[in-house]
Amino acid sequence: QITLRNRHAFAMVSLPWRRVKGWPEEYLLVSFGLSYRKDSPRIASSVQPYPNRWTHHVIITQADQLDEELLAWLDEAYEFAMGK
């Protein structure tokens, strides 16, 4: 796992460590935290570990999925983490 940090962790990039039904066999998982649940078909899973903190998981199977939309989400996660 690679953790992206400012004062706090705001995103992680990891390889799959267990099989998840319905997910591809090979992928990278990009996870990031926000204060709210972001709604997008690209987000494979979202969990709320505690109030006002949502962790989102995006499956990456191709390099072109590392696009402006995902980078904007990571920028937003960076700003959210800075405000803690």
C-alpha cells in the first residue's frame, strides 16, 4: 500500500489483498476520504467509518482511468485532510 499524506493520510493506492466478488481479478484500488458520500458510478464502494468521514474506493484497471476526475477527487481529499 502507498499512503498519500499531508498532516493526515488522505488517500491510499493498493493492490488487491483478497478477492471481492464482482470486482476484476487484476486492479489497483485508489481509496480517499471526504466529509460526505460522493456519488459516482466509478466509485466501487463507500463506507462511513465515523460521522462526517466517508472512505471511497475506486477500481483502476487501465492507465486512462487515472484522469482529471479522479485527480480532482484526490485534491478534494487533500483539502479535507488539511482541515482536520
